[in-house]
Amino acid sequence: MNLSIGIVGLPNVGKSTLFNALLKQQTALVANYPFATIEPNIGVVPVPDKRLLQLAQIEKQEYKMDKLPPIIPATVSFVDIAGLVKGASEGEGLGNKFLSHIREVDAIVEVTRYFRDSDIHHVSGEVNPESDKEIIATELILADIQTLEKQHTPKRNATKEDLHRWSAILKLKVALNNGNLAKDVALNNEEAQAAKHLHLITAKPIFYVANVSEEQLHDEFSQDTIAISAKVEQELSELAEEDQKEYLEALGLTNSGLEKIIKKGYEVLNLISFLTSGEKEVRAWTINRGTNAVQAAGVIHTDFMKAFIKAEIIAFQDFIELQGRKKAKELGKARLEGKEYIVQDGDVIEFKIGAT
């Protein structure tokens, strides 16, 4: 599955600097004025996963290969969306143009500015992260209210789904007009399912990046906020891998901002990865937590669902400790599971597929 995360925030909070650093290249225009990013820039980056290299090293040894098999990580698309301003929901700035871009992503990461720099203008005149959050939340809520206002009362011959949808709309209208996000509104299962078709922005998972100075990197923030210095990330992106590790250690950090953001994105979207490993390639596949074996097979190829027989499962740790599939099978650590098996994060899977 293709995971996409939209990066939003007010102008000049460091969104494009962070975006460029995450992609390790200057694909977005960084400038000290609003609307430097007119169209949403999209960058696809690999999901850092140290398990893949470990599997590849074992496969190289087991198959007596001259080099490692190809490593194919899962990917995340980052969408750098032009800075929102107060009044965006009514067309101010670039208005609904980039509100529509936000509707297309799976999750939203909101960048708020904590660093102080007199050379970089702040749109509201002063650095006030909580005020920035309120402005963005208000604009997104107002955009969703507009969507709800366009919905029509069900007709006399309305289906059950139409009625569930209308019930959800009424609840959402009240909540959003009281300043609540759609994702926090209590809907029953039928209402929640029907409301998906509304594509509300505030129904998406949201987490926050506090763009801090180097000195603020170890400050305490709320559970849904990651402290990252876009400036440090930019400097990291210009270093070789080994130098990056040394730089992070010197700052007292264990993970880069990219790793933190992707990990949080997986967390809020309730995603995990299963792994496939062999002579031809070692690969990570992204699925929803709770996905069963036949659905996971369908992520590789839809035909696999029809021809699914069994899934051979080896826990990642067993695969590593026993140095591959052969020993794992000998010691009974490889097991065959049916369609309803719930795939776990890090499962190394070989699907047994019949003729289609």
C-alpha cells in the first residue's frame, strides 16, 4: 500500500526545509516569503528498516551469493503543501487549492515553529506555536464545515446508509461548530463507515512536528509531538551515512527526523510491515495492523488471494538467530498458517500459491 503524509503549517515555519532534508535533495523551493511552494511537491522516500539488511546478509550466505540480493524497502510519499494562512477556508492566500491537496493524503503532520530567528519573518509577527496550531485547526475545521453544509437531507426513499450518513453529518456539524476535529467525534460503526465518503480533512490522523533549534532538541513535548530541527536535518542530509551517525551521537540523538516521522506515521495509521526474503530480493510490505494472511498476499499481487493455499511464517527474530529459513524449518520455527492468520510486524512470510 502507498502511504502518504502531508506536511502542513503556516508560511515560514520550516516545512520546505524539512521536506528537502527528508528527501536529501532540494526538490522544493525554500525561500523566506509565503507561498514559496505553489504546487504540492511530492517525494517518495524509503522507510528505514534495519531488518532488511540483516535478512539480505543471511540470504547471501545461505545461497552462497557474490553480493547481497536486492533490498526493496517500503516507501512513504511526503507531500509538501503550501503554507496555510488565516482565512484559507474562505480563499485567502492560496485557499481551497491546497486544502484540496490535504484531502488526498493518509495522515497530516503539522509543522509548528518553536525556533527563534529574527532574520526569518513569522506570518503572525511573533513565534507562538499554540496560536499557530489554533489557526490551522480553525481553517481545517471551517473547510470541513463547508463540506457538511453542502450535504442534503435524505429523501423519503433513503437507504439505511443514507440515514446513517445523515446522522453522522448532524453529529459532526455540532462537534465541528464547537471547535472539535472530526476524528474526535464519537460515531457508531455504521455512521463512521458512511462518513468516510465525506472525505473530511479533520477526520485524518494528525501529529505534530515542533521545529526547534539545536538547543531545544531535548526539550519535553506532548506525546503527539516530535521535536525536530529542520536545520539539523538539512545538515544531516548533506553527510555520508557514517558521518550522519556520528553527528546524531554528538547531538545525543539515536534516530533522524525522517525515522521519527515515519515511525509516528505508522503508529497513528496503525500500520506494520511484513517481510519477504530470498535469493531474488528482500522486501518490506506495508499493511494495516490486523490484516490476515490472504489479504497480505493480495498486497503482493491480487491473484495471490484467489490462489492462496498457505503462508509459511517465521518470526523475524527466529530467522536471524537461526541464520535463515533452512535451520528454522529444521527446528520447527517455520509454521504453516491459513487464510485467517493475523500477520504480525516483522513476520518473514513465504506464500504458498496454487495455479490461477
